[in-house]
Amino acid sequence: MEYFKNLPKVRFEGRNSKNPFAFRCYDPDRVILGKTMREHLRFAMSWWHNLGAAGADMFGVGTADKSFGSVGNTMAHARAKADAGFEFMEKLGLEYFCFHDCDLVPEADDISRTGDRLDEIGGYISEKMKATGIKCLWGTANLFNNPRYMNGAGSSNSPDVFCFAATQVKKALDLTVRFGGKGYVFWGGREGYETLLNTDMKLELDNTARLMRLAVDYGRSIGFDGFFYIEPKPREPMKHQYDFDAATAAGFLRAYGLDRDFRLNIEANHATLAGHTFSHEIRTAAVNGMLGSIDANQGDTLLGWDTDEFPFDIYQTTMCMYEVLKAGGLTGGFNFDAKTRRPSNTPEDMFHGYILGMDSFALGLINAAKLIEDGRIEEFVKERYSGWRGGIGACIISGETSLEELAHYAANLGAPEDPGSGRQEYLERIVNEVLFGL
Ligand code: XUL
Ligand code: CO
């Protein structure tokens, strides 16, 4: 059965195309800086938003029909979602998907029965993967929806709840390995707290790390050779999230000796909620040697929550790709953790969302490569720090000096050399020149 009947396979047609169901920038085979666009970008469909989210918010029920011709909360619906999902990915040329356990099947009352359902759908999806060549970018367990996680999962006050979380992680890892997935994500979900008055923060942090360590040990024992990822997020659902931002997550991973197995999955909307730019979070992950994967979306700075919009802001996609290219690429890919707006409620809108997102990142990649090839920005930064490549700067970097020696040096100088203008406006104009020929 065809689910998106009146919707065609989306192909690259170039900048002159007026066809709304064609890519104008995403040309998978085009080579940019030595790699094809498909290799640079490795786009993934998020099972939850695309096949699950019907637009419900706290003021109203869903507006989109995501039943795919069958009744919700049944295994028949789970299979219909898989069928529709693979048709969608094939039509869009998406080569990867990402999933939570609970996106794939309805949860049963008994967790072992949910596990059986996951095994069943796992077989169904594996067949489709074989038939289409579509791959799994990463898997994860939903440790935030079920009421048992109201006080956290790994960070719950209850060891029983911890064991339920462990059961879900084990099964989600089994599935990820079965799908040949190269990533496994921990997003903090309910790992955080509302008030210190009822919270043992140290125990909660230690236990969150314990769950991750157990996952690494189990994953490696069943042949998972990819990366684990933490996906930082500052707010929502808990007031204080333990994985606040990239710097916090990097410190956490080092403190608990998890940094060999983990990288970070940076999400644009989470970055802005943390009061950072998307590029800041990517750069922070990269300088910590932890840049892994990206959840590609966009927030709304006028709204204080995670709106998960399809990326549209070309400055953001450009500066994201600039950071990614300079960091040497991702271990993962670009997962569209994004959904259409509530009034965009038709199947066509699902296509428009992905076409917008994929073209926005493709253009970001093209622009970022131009910025790198232009070289003026990199050159400026290099020159700005040139003092560190010789003289006293090189001495400090080599560690062959002391505070006394530096104090003596400064006293003899009288005044430091003018550190020079930061030239922000000049650099911003270069960005505009490269983007728009301004
Ligand atoms: C929540 C979020 C999640 C993670 C996976 O804000 O981004 O969908 O990506 O659990
Ligand atoms: Co996400």
C-alpha cells in the first residue's frame, strides 16, 4: 500500500526549479571539499516526530492524521508506521532513521510483553532495511514518558525504577545492534530535579553515570562498536537538567570516566534554550574532542521552549556546517528532531518540512565550504593569536616558565602591546559577502 499517494520521489532539480517537491540545493552526489553531500550530511528521519507527532499541545489534541490507515496503539498501527516511514524515507532520499523504543510499538502493561513487541517489530523493520538499504543512525530508550519516571530514570530515588530503565536501555541497545546502528543516545529526559529540598544530587549524578556505564559494558558485550552520545538540554522537562549544555556534559563524562565511549549529540534548539548559539555548542563539543552527532532543528527565540522547528535560518545552518567542517565532520549525522507546526497538518507538509530542512543544511554546507575556501576569517583568527607562536607566548604554552618570570617580563615591558581590534563587523561582512555577494 502506498501512503503518500500523490507525493512524488523528491529529486535534485537545482536553483531554477519551481517544483515544490524538488531539492534546489541538496544534490546528494555533489562533491564539496572532497566528500559528497550525502556523506557530509547523513540525514536521518526521527521516527517520533515524523510518524508519531500529530500536533497535540497542552491546549488541544492533534490536528494531523498519523494513523496511516490503521487504529492507533496496536501492532497493526506499528507496522503501518514502519511502512509509511520507509516509503517516506525512500521518497525523500533519507538514508537513515533514529528511534526511541516507544516510537516503534505501543507499550504493554508488562515490560516483558513490550520487549516481545519490540522483537516482533524489529524483525519487520530489519526486512525493510534490507530491502531498501536504509540504515539506523542511532537508537535510544524513552525514559521520560512513562509515569514511573516521574522522579527520573537513572537518577530516580527508586532502585526499582532504575531497573526498569536498565531493562529498556538493554532492549533498545539490542535493537540498535540488530539494525546495525552506529550510535546510541542518552538524552537526559527526566534526569534532573525540581527542588533540592527533596534531592540527593550526588547520588543522582553517580547513578545516572552508573546506568551509562552498565549500558557501555552491555553494548560492548553484544558487539556494539559505535559511539554512545549524551544529548545536552538545559530545561524541559525538569527545571534543572543534569545534562544542561555541552560543557556540563563533557565535564560529567570525564568525571565518570565515560569519555572514551561517549560523544555529544548537539541539538540546535537545546543550544539556544541553554543561552548559547548552536555553533557555540558544536565548538565546545569539538574542542573537548566530543563532537559526535547533530539533532537538526531550530528554536524560536521568542518562545522559551523546545519548538523543534525545521531548520530554515541559513545563518545558523551555515555556521553549524562551518564548525562541523572545521572539526573534520561528525561520527554520526544530522537527525531531523523536528516537526511541522500544528496548523501544517497534511502529508504534504511532512514533505515540505524535510525538503526545507535538507535544502537549508545543503545550502549551509555549500556556504560553509565557501567561507573555508575564502580563508579570510581563518586567516584573521590565526593572525589574532600569532603572539602565541613565538616569544613569551610560546614559552607559556611550553610550560617552561613561572609566575615570577612572567611578572618580571611584564615589569620590564611597562605596558603590553596593543592586543588589536577584534574586527567583528568586518568579519560579519565577510560572511554576508560570501553568502549573498554583499
Ligand atoms: C527532546 C529530544 C529527544 C532526544 C531523544 O528534547 O530532543 O527527542 O533527541 O530522546
Ligand atoms: Co533531540
